[in-house]
Amino acid sequence: MKHVDVVIIGGSLAGAACARELWRRGVDAVAFDRDPFPRDRVCGGFLSPGAVDLLDELGTLETIRSAGATPVRSSRIRVHDLAIDVDLPRPGLGVSRRTLDAVMANHPGVQQGTVRKVQRVGDTFRVVLAESEVSARVVIDGAGKLSRFTPRHAAPQFGVQFYEPGTRGDVLDFWFFKDGYGGRVTVEGGLSNSCFLIYKDALPRYLNKAGCRVTGPVAYSRGKSDFMAIGDAAGMIDPFCGEGMRHALDTGMRAARIVAEGLTRGARYDAIRGRYEEEAELRWRGKRRLGAFLRAMLTHPRISSLGLRRNPEYWFRKLWD
């Protein structure tokens, strides 16, 4: 049986970022993903300024730009009878997950493989793949919102995504409407990526676009698990924040740093996991609360109109700060 220090379940954005950061820190790690890249995923396609900074730290930013990612400098937000333009604090990027994940997964630490089962044996893990087994000191769940390894509490909403010809320039368009909310942004290839979060009862009305993809139900919080969880497996950041990909990158890289430091000290797995979960919660708790607050506020036309007319930039710039 082969042994590695860290196994990551899932090699998409969070898993690939984690594997890359672990390798950068000298840790023997492998992320297994059951499906080959490139492939499309239901995603808004918006990399916030903070996500751009993390890609730069990983050393993949210029490759992603060369693959066709487009600059995003402002947002246009439509709520009820209002249309509000808000500049981003720094430029973001628009890019499809097909392109982004393919760049991130192009690394020896990301391999194709289906994880069937994980068993804990003392201070190690036995990871059963479709055709082999691997032992590891640490297992990290980066298998996404539909992970079988980390329980989550589902919400009555589904993600809907499709491409359309034509671009939006350097503007992120965002709508809040009766059946849900979401946005549209220019990505590579002269296309616009549209992605919306739709309540289940209204979902059939939004499936008539060619190439439409659906995922869900989404889950914003996770239950108890034996594994460290990153990205959507750790509980989605409200898509209203526009920070989903930043959350994936940040949690993957943060987990890698804490794991690398813990392994160097000879810390046990439970201590490493506890430190990561505490730090990740402190890091993202404010974003979760702000997204939930704004989403709730926008369901009340009078309250949202008053707040947005008085100081629209205050609310939305905080999302991408």
C-alpha cells in the first residue's frame, strides 16, 4: 500500500489549491478527482479581487489570464426598481470553471481516481480507491457541495448555469428577483456566463436555455465529520457574496498551511483539524453573516430601497473587500 502525508478527496478548485500549497511547503500530498479535466461546473465565473490575490500567491494567475480570463472592474446591481453601479475595490476576473479548474488541476499533485471509502485506523487513514489503496496521515474533504464524506444541511435552492454568446464588458451584472438571485459576467471565448440560485418550486421555469446545467440542493452549513473540509464541502459561502471561488481557494490554502505546520511539529490529526476549523470559522463567519443579512434585507422592498439609495457602495464593497 502506498503512503502519502495527505490525501485530498476532490481535485477541483479547493482541492487543487490545497494540493499545490502543500507541495509548495514540501508535503507529500495527492488530490484524487473521479472525473477528468477540463469540464464545466455550475458556477458564477467571478473571481473577486481577493481570489485574484490568492491565485497570484499560488503562481497560477498569469496562466489563467493567458487562458482568456477577462477583467471585471465594476458591478451593476438590480434590486426591485433600482439599478446601482458599484466599482470593485480592485479588479477581479471572469473565467469559466472549465478553464480555471483545468489550469489549477494541471499539477502532479492532482490525479484522477475515485475514492470509494475512507477508514480511520488509529492515527492514520486507509483510503480505498476504485483500483488501489493509499494510507495517509491526514485526509481533507474537497469533494464539493455533494460530498459523501461530510454531511451538510441542505437549503431549498438550486444552482442554474448557462453560457450565452456576447460579452458584458468589464461589468459584473447582478439581479435579485422573486425566484432567486444571480449574475452574469464575461468569460473567455467571447461568452457570458450566467448563474442563478433559484428556489426549488420555481426551478422548471429556468431550464429552457441551451446547455443549461443544474446542481443542488445547495447547503450553507456542514454537520459533524471526521475529516477536515474545504470549499463547498465545508459549507457554501452564500453566492450572493460573489466569494465562492475565493472561499474555495482560501480554505484549501489555509488547510494546507495548517497541515504543513502541524506535521512539522508532529501534531496529531485531531489537533490539526481543530486548529483549522477554528481559524476557518473566524475567517469566514463575517462573510456568511453579511451575505445572509443582505439577502434577507433585499426581500423587503422598502427597507432595501432605503438602505441602497443612501449608501449602496458601503454594502457591496464590503462583500469584495
